[in-house]
Amino acid sequence: MNVYVDSILLLSDLRVVLAIAAGTILGLVMGALPGLTAAMTIALLIPLTFGMPPIVGIGMLLGGFCGAVAGGAIPAILLGIPGTPSSVATTLDGFPMARRGGAGRALGIAISSSFVGGMIGAILLFLVAPPIAKFALKFGPAEFFSLGVFGLVIIASVSGGSVLKGLFAGLLGLFLATVGSDPITGVLRFTGGQPALITGIALLPALIGLFAVGQVLQDLTSVRNENKDAGGANDIANAKPYWGVLWKAKRIVAGSSLIGTIVGAIPGAGGSIASFLAYDQAKRFSKTPEAFGTGHDEGLVASETANNAMAGGALIPVLTLGVPGEVATAVLMGGLTIQGVRPGPALFDQQATIAYGIFFAYFIANIFMFLIQLFGIKIFVRVLRVPPKFLTPSILMFCVIGVFGVNGNFFELWLMLGFGVLGFFLTRFGFGTAPVILGLILGSLVESNLRRGMLIFDGDWTQFLIRPISATLLLLSAVLLGLVLFQRRNDGEPAPNEAQ
């Protein structure tokens, strides 16, 4: 009990509270700017923490991490541009809701969901960190391959009206994931002699191109009739937390929080997989699955609850095992080391006060994230009242800055434009862009672990079927795919030879 008291006393210093607040504000701003990810936010904050007492510097880094994950929902809802990869699923229902005059409601639901998901993730981090971390250690190549396959099955659920079109878009994403060097032999594939493609297609230009540039092209070539101005006043009046929506969807909140925390604790999985898994499960068990993708409360709740719970889960392997779960936590781990904190099994024995101080600091960061968004929500909504002739060039400017600013590579700007054109045509003909991104993200995970597993198992592919976790995931994938196809058949989707 004394260690808990000592940890709380550490956080009673006003400098710690101010540092957490400052980090959260910067994280929200960075997360809301497409291209500036949580990893970049933490990297920019690390130099500012030099010379700070450990708990002060760590508090600022945690605030930046928490804020950046939540901030990605702001452009995803208002502009259809995911601020971070974990916000891709948020665009599926958040953006349609905003376009029909419900931006305030969408932001209110997202802020409420982010706070609840973040707090549940923090509680689970505090209570079950060691058990979940031990479970995550059991994942090898076979389990990661099966997890990737399970994620690919979700393409059938996020594909909109047609499973065939969704699967085609997902396969396109899988093909694009093969561009670059072979993960085992290093042989170059489909690079066209372009050095920038040796490491594969960068996610950032693909993400911004498909969602931002593609949407801009869509807006420029279509008649806009969104009644933004007519609903502007109502948007601002409705910009408030929606606790009733979360209570009504409490099962989705609980399930999405659990999914987000577990997926976050699995190294290499990340927020995009967590949010899509939660979105898929929410849709599958919803009484109105047909409403998903049209601006449905439940879809928005599932996505935002899961990706913020993921942040808490991602801290579990970092603190208990010294293994970063994804890029942002890898950078965070570096920041902790600079502050003299050594993540790993010995942390809770040798630096228990700091360890539990991190838990409590993460709680405070989530509270600040909610309060700052709550007071800024009405400002966010006013973005929709900016005339398109000013908003569209601004969007393109931020896209260019976000893509070019990371690596300073002009080729990635052309890549962004190419994906923008691709996104325009995919949307125009009803294929959707989310399956492409999901295929691109999961493609390398599936291929590399399949190849690595075949080498480890001496070509014995049956190992993928007999290992308990891998077999369970593959079985679930088969069952879920069958359920989707059966449901779509009953809903009257055209057969393959009838699909246009």
C-alpha cells in the first residue's frame, strides 16, 4: 500500500500535472494534423524532457501519447481524413454523420468514447498487466499469421454493400503490400527501379492519398449538398458528451475496450487492427448492422473506444517485458530509458514507485484529454463552416506538409497523388478505401510471418493448424467469413456472376 501512496505523492507536484497537460495538448494538436503520428509526437517531446525530474518528463510523454491517439478522430470526423492510422475505422461512420449535419454529435460521441475507452484501458493496465503480457509472449510467427488472416476477414464486414467489391479492394491492398524487398530473401519486387519503394509503400502517403486527396477530388467533381450552414448552429449546440449513447451501447463499449487492450498488448498489432476488430464485432452483434457505414452511433463508439483502450494495452508489454508493442511505444520506451527508467520484469521490484506513478499519470492524461477536447469541441465544429474555397486548399496544404515533412521525399508526394486518384475511383464505383488500407497494413504481417513460420517449421504448414492460438484464430476466421457470406446472401446481395 505504501508504494501506491508514494506514487500518488509523486504526482502531487504541480510540475507533473502541468507537464501532463502540456503534453496532452500538443498530442491532440499533432494527432489532429494528418501525417503527424503519436510516434512523431513523442519523438518531438523527448528533447523537451531533458533535465526534467523523471516523473515530470514521463508525465509529459504519456500525455502526448494519450492526446495523439485521441486527436486523430478530429479530422477523421470533420474531413474524412484519419489523423492517425488507428482512426481509419472512425471515418466509416464519423464522417458520414458530420456530412449530414451531425458533426457536433459525432465529436461528442467520439470524445466520450475516447475517454471511457482510455480509462478502461488504464484500469486494465493497472490490474491485469502481467497476465496479458505473458499471453502476448506466446505469439510467434504462426499466431501472428493467423491474427493477420483474422484481420483480413474483417474486410468482408467493412466493405459496404458488396462483399465482392470489398474483397477486391482488400486483395488490391495485399498486392500493394508486396511492393519492396522480399522479407526473407531481400529480392526487390515491383519497385520499378525507384529507391523509395525498396522498403515498401509507406503507409502515410497511402493513407492521406486515399482518404484526404481522394475525398478532395470527390468533392471537386460532385455537387455539394450537405446543408452544412443550415445545420451549423445545431452542430455547435450538439457539441457535447453523449453519455446516454455510451450507456445504450454498453456492451459494445465493454467488448471494444477489451479488444483494444488485448490487441494493444500484442507486439506488432497496433491501433488500426484493434479499431477494425472492434468495429467488426460491433456490427456483427448489432440489431441494425445495415446502418454501419452511414453515420451510426455504434460504429463510432466501437472504433474510438477500441483505439484509445489500445493505448493502455500497448503500455503493458513495454512496462512489464521491455518489449514495445508498436512504433509509438518504441519511441516512448526510449524516452523512459533516457529518464532513467528501465522497462522490464525488474521494473516493479526495483522502481515500483515510478512504475505505479506511470499508471496514475496515464489516468490523469486521459482526464486532461477529455477536458481539453470538451472545451475545444465547439471550436472543432466551426471547421465545417469554413467555405470550401478556403478549406479545400488548406486540406491539400496540410497533406503535402504532412507527407513531405516526414522524410523530405518528393516521390512520396507523387505516391500520395496516385493513391488519391485511386481512392477517387474506388469510392466512385463503390469499392471503398478502408479495405485497401487494411490489406496494406496486414499484408506484410501475413506474408512475413507465413514465410518465417515455414522456415522455422521446416516447411510443415500443419503447424499453423495445430498450435492452439493459431488454430483458434483460423477457425474463428472461417466461421466469421461464413457468417458474413450467409448474412449477405440472406440480405439479397447479388451472386458473383450477377454482381456488376
